[in-house]
Amino acid sequence: MTDVSLPLPRSPVAALFARLGMLRGFPIVASVVLSAVVIAAVLGPFISPHPADAINLRDAMTPPAWEDGGESAYVLGTDNLGRDILSRIIAGARVSVVIALYAIVLSGGIGMLMGMTAGFFGGWIDSVISRLIDIQMSVPALPLAMLFAAVLPPGEGMVVVIIVMTYWTWYARIVRGDVLSLRERDFIALARVAGVSTPMIFIRHLAPNLLNTMLVLATLQFGSVIVFEAGLSFLGLGIQPPQVSWGGMLSDGRNFIEVAWWLITIPGLAIMAACLASNLLGDWLRDTFDPMRRQV
Amino acid sequence: MSRYIVSRVWQGAIAILGALAIVFIAQRVSGDPVALMLPMEATEEDFANMRRALGLDKPLVVQFFVFVSNAAQGDFGDSYYWSAPAMELLIDRLPATLELALAGLAFALLLAVPLGVLSAVYRGGWIDNGAKIFAMLGQAMPGFWVGLLLIVFIAVELRWLPAYGRGTLAHLVLPAIALGWYPVAAMTRTLRSAMLDILESDYVRMERAIGLPERAIIWRYALRNAAVPLVTMIGVYFANMLGGAFVIEVVFAWPGVGRTVVEAVFARDFPVVQAGVVLAAVIFVVVNLIVDLSYGFIDPRIRHD
């Protein structure tokens, strides 16, 4: 046996660099955009320059401040009722974030539980859940959303239900795959031998190993939910006025498409920025947690 | 092979049955259909008679069985609004939707195939990086917003193309771009990674060694080997586009299935909504089935025994 050299104690600076190395490629802009959306959602009324639903007909259809005829009081312009677009974007952020949070927690929770159950027990339970996922995935999301929109009372609750119905399979499929390989690992077998109850195995041994996957999926779902909700609200099937939503703003702006380009462009940019940011952050998280899946 | 076909058809049938079950449950949750049909002054007895006439007094299992056997014959009842059979109404509008979806697919392929191939060939070059940025942006832009932007800037500002309605080929261009927008990004990335694998394979090295021109190697031989992932994508996105058409048709006032179903939701015209959901599910399942079964023909190395 040769003597084993002790690892040198790491200097604080080296430790800091090692930690920064973990942050390589961290999408700074995306995080800033995402934080801005969340801050707008939380602080909403306190930071918006005007009340989101303040009608001011004298200032109706003011273009954004940098255009001819724009006013500095309305940086992003006003709509046909003179409501400030910036304030409405901020109000819309709140709706988007709240819905996204509920939808992510519920679809993530249901999907995770179903995926864990299917993967862990296998056999007929797995068959039933897998078939359920197949069925769910063989009905395209939007037509299915129409069906629920037709039978449920419209509003935030309905939007969350539709999104959960659409997205739980997403989590369930991936979690099932992960659990299939996890349950063959020694620590699960040992826990079973040691007499740990199944719920405890789920909570203490499986769930912590799924956290990375769940975090990546949830981040990616955030952007996806915002686009989906905007689509529903645009069709008039999601968030109902007077509540403000980005999709609803696009739908309102559509009536003035010939005269006011900013009513169409600006809410769409908000949707795009939020979605892009969440995709970039999600991709980065996936690459960081799971370098094997990194794309070429 | 035939066993594989049978099991895939069986799976497809179960999926459609599941879709029917979802529709059936949703219909029952939605409340008493009889209340909508009878006048305000109807008595309890009228309600009971109506229920019996509609078969609503029977056990749910029997009702479901009746529902499925009617659905199998394409019978979802008459539209409340158009007073015509709901499914017939939608089938009449299906050509318009298929036309739009095919045009969207054509647009997506026209952009994605050259972009994907060139990104792989000139890996790390400006086409590759440009396509990467385009893919990132493209996936964050909802198709209906792209459609609205096209209307604002191409149809209204520049007056190059008509914004609404169906008729000439020019009417088809903008909706097709909006519908085909989303798949371009994913298709480009998939094709790129498939091509990267193929270009490093032995037979491409062999083709280079015997001195075939590079252009022929890429476009004639390598691209043909990317057919399987390409066909998979075409199937997945063609089916998705039929769903996406629900919104795009509203944006461009396109007289297809999607717009009819959206209008039916507002009119609480349940038979049409139900028929629409089932129609979408059937098309989705059939398209995926065709894709799965086509692999064996495209690439004889894939045989499902």
C-alpha cells in the first residue's frame, strides 16, 4: 500500500471558484427577465404607473412614448379606452404567474405521484396508469381544452384544471422512467429489506432523487403554461374580463389591428420574453443537473 | 410484423375509446341537458318524459354503450345551433382545415429541411448558430401571436397578402406560416442531430472514399437516411397542427373545423364540441398509427417482429 496523500485543504478562494464553476453558462438575462415577471406579479399595484383598469378616453390610443404622438406618461401607449398598456402588462403578469404556480404545483404533484406509483409497483398498476397517459396524450390539448371550457364555468379555476389535465402526463411519463431505474438500485432494496414502509420509501428515498428532474420540468413548464393560458384567454375561453391577462389583451387589440400595432405587439413580447426566459433557465438547469442529457 | 400492427391498432382503438369516455363524462358533468331543451314552464312530468325519450333514465353504463355505438356511426346528435348533424357539419369543414394543416406542414418542411441539413453540415457555422437562435425564439412565440404580427405587418402595413378568409392561394400563405411556425424550430433541431450522426457513419465515409461528390452524399444519401426521424416529426407535428389550427383559424377567420368548434363552445352547442374533440382524437390516433407502420417501409432494417 502506498501512502495516500491527504487532499490539500481548499482555500476559500478556490472554493468560491469551484462554486462559480457550477454556475458556468448561467443564463443571467433569462433570470433577470423571469425575476422581473415575478416581481411585477408580486408588487403589481405598487409599481404600476396607473391603475390597470383606469379608463381615460381623452388619452385613448396613445402610441408608445418613442413614437410620434406618444406621451411620457404612457411609456408603452394606451388602448382604445385610454388604459395604460404598461400597467396592464404588469397586472397580466400577476394572473400569468398565479395560474402558472397553481398549475405547476398541481400537475407536478399529480404527475409525480402517478409516475412514482406506476414505476415503483409495475405490473397491472403500471399498465393502467400508462394506458391512462396514452389516452390523455392521444387527445390533442386544445380540442380537449374546448371540451372543458364548454362544461366548466370560465375563469382562473377552469384554466388551471385544463392545464393540469393536459400537463400531468408530462411529469408522470418522465418520473415513471426515472423510478423504473431507481427502484433497481441497492438503497431501495435495502430500505425494503429494513422494513421501511412504502409511503416512507416514496417520501424519503424516491422523492429526493426526483427533485432535480422535477425542478427542470417545472421551470420548462412555466413558459409553456404562460403560452397555453394566453392562447385560451385569447380565444375568450380563459381569463374573463375585467380581469387582465396577456392573452386577453391580444384579443382586445385584435379589433384595432389596423390602427394600433402596439396593442398586438407588446403583450406578445411579454409572453415571448417570459417563455423564452423560462426555457433558457430550464435548459441550463437540465444541463447542470444531468450532463448526460446535454445536447450536442 | 402483423402482430405489431394488430397491437398498435388495438392501442389506437383503446385511445379513441378513452377519448369517448372523457367526452361522455364531460357531457354528464355539464348539467342536465333536458333543462336546455324544454321551455321554462315545463312540468316535472315533461322532464321525465323527455329523459325517457333521450334514454337518460337508463343506467350510466347503458348510456355510455349507446353513446359509443352512436359515435361509431358518426352520430353525436344534431347541432343545437345549425340544426344539422354535428359530425356532418365538421366533416364539411374538414377539407379547409386539412388544406391549412398541409400548407403549414409544407412551410415548416421548406424551412426546416434546408436549415437542419445545413446546420449539421456547417456545424458551429453562422447558419448553425442562426438556426439555434431562431429555434429558441421560435419556440417562445405562440403561433397565434405570429399570426397577429403577420396580419399587422404583412397584410395591414405592407398590404402584400390578404389577412382574412379562404379562397385564393394568397389567402393560404399567412395562416400557413403562423401554423407552421412552431414546428420549424423542433424539426430543425431533430434533423440536425440526425444528420450529425449520419454524416459520421461508416457508409458516408465510404461514399466519400469512393469519391462521390459531397453534394450528392448530403442530399441524396445522407438525407434519405434521416427519413425515419423526419417522418416521425411530420406525423407528430401534423397531428399537433390539426390541434393548433383551432386558434389559427380564429385568428385568420379560416372557415375550418377549429373555428366552428370554438364558436360552438360560445354557443354552448355541445354536440358540435363533442364531435370536434372526438374527430381530433381520431385523426391524431390514425396519423400516429400510419407513421408507426410506415417505418418498416421506409427503412427495411426496422421490422417489428
